[in-house]
Amino acid sequence: MRNKQSRIWKAVAGAMLLTGILVSLSGCGDAKAENKEASGAPALQKVRVGGDSAIFSLQFRVAKEQGIFEKNGIDAEISTFSFGIDTLNAVLTDRVDVGEAMDYAALSAISKGDLKVLSLFNSPKATSSKLFARDGISKPEDLVGKKLGVQKGTVNEYIWGKYFETFHIDPKAVTLVPLQSTAEILAAYDRGDIQAAWFGTAFFDKAEKVKGSAALNDQSAINVRTKGFLVAKGSLIKDHPEISAELNKSLAEASQYIIAHPEEAAELAFKELKIPKENALNEIKNQWDFDVRFKQEDYDQLKQIKEWSIANGYIEQDFNLDDKLALDGLKEAFPDKVDIK
């Protein structure tokens, strides 16, 4: 009997000890949670980001992959679209909160809805886009009477417009064939359905392999260098003004990572976008400037393109450019990176 009672008491004692340990561990967990909460660490803000299928969106992807967004309080969900303008159309239809677009496309989109420009965050060099032509076309005037590929709504429309203007080609003397993606344009170019088109660095080698194809010009021939802008829903910035600073800090840090680690960034471009690593590395090292800012020259370029687009019927409704800028977050994050009158 005595042995039986002893065994019972040992079992009870063991159970009490185990309970104490579990309570202690639970208490430690609660303490950690309380300490984390007490530390003032903000909850992550969910932000749906739209990125295009080219190097233009690389900073978004690096910021996500390297935990930079998270470090700056953002839980980023990235969706991929063909072109920058597609990301802004997605913002306008509430499929994403933040997108990207080159200057002309950004202006076209912000003229239609409640969108705000938060910063300039990268810029391809003029040599990053070349005009390729086939079927004996060797000079600008040879384009007359030909079919030319264009991505509707993108900066490609503006580039063609400036090309016609620079080389005195009547736009009515050519046929612009609207196509949905660069891959579709390349296929049409290869078949001979179009005789000329602008291609980015990643497609140079493919365009060169088309029979009878040759590069006529790059954008320096028309004195154009496009700039990429970060654009968000106006309501997002109104309700969560801190997000602008967090986004710009994230993209600035991602920019530094890309510059310091081009090989790793190129590998990510291949992983996420299927851009061959060598092509991506060439673009990163030679064809793009990654810099988060908004200077007077950037404002002046947007204003100039806006006025040209309205005068040439590409933007139907005029608007006040200043009303479309939301630069407080950029100023907060990088006061020296904002300089406009």
C-alpha cells in the first residue's frame, strides 16, 4: 500500500513539475511578445506592388528577396505585368496599390485617375533601346510606307512620335501596328509582318538574328532618355502617408545592393523574369542608373513630355502636374534627393 501511495505521489509531483515548466515556457513566450510589442516595432503594412517583366522592376524584386521591404515595415506582394503601363492600369482598377512607369506612360495614366508620383527610382540609358529595321531599310526616310511595331500606351508611343518629328516623317505615311508584348513584336518582326521596331537590351541579340535586320539608331538620335517613376494610389498615400518614405527607403537600399552585387541581382532577374543572366548583367552594369530622387530636371522632363503629349493628341485632358506629385515621403527619407522649385 505504502509503495502504491509513493508511486502516486511521484506521478503527481512529476505532473506538477511538467506543468510548471510549460507555464514557465509560456510565460517566457508572453514576455517575448510583450517585449516585442513594447519595443514599438510596427506591424507590417501590406502593399500590393505591380512590376513589369524587365529590369525596370528589379529594385522591387531585390527589396523583397533581401528582406529590405520587411525591414522598412512593408509586407510586399509583387505581381508581374508585361509593361510598366500595365502596372498603373492595375493600380487604377485596384488590383495593386503601387506600380511603375516610364515618364510618358506615367503621365498618360495619372491624367486618368487618382494616382500620385512618389519618386523617380531608375533610368535606362539612351543606348538601352535601339530601332531595328529589315527588308532593306537603312535610313529613317526608308520607313515611309512601312509597318512599324508599337506597344500602345507605353513610352514606345512617345519614342516613335519624337522619331517622326526629328526625321521629318509624316506619321500618316507609316502604319503603326499595336502589339501586346515585346515577344509578340519580335515574332511579328521575324515573320515580316512589321518592318521595324524598338527593342531593349535583352532583345538586341534576337533582333539582330532576324534575316536582313540591322540597327538604325538608339534613343540618343532623338535626344531622348526615358525615366522611371514610382506611382501609387492617391488614397493609399492619404490614408498611410508613412508608406511613401518606407517604399523609397526600400528602393534606395535595393539600388545600392544591385550596384554592389550585380551578379546576384542578375541571378534574381533570371529566377524571377527569365532574363538570361548575361543579358541581365549587361543591363545592370551598363544600361541602367538606379537612383531614388526627384530633381528639377526630372520635373522639367515630365512637364515637357506632358505638354508635347497634349499638343499631339496623346493625352486628351490637361491636368496640373503639381497636383499629381506626393514627394513628402521622399523628402522625409532623403531631404537632399528632392530639389524642385
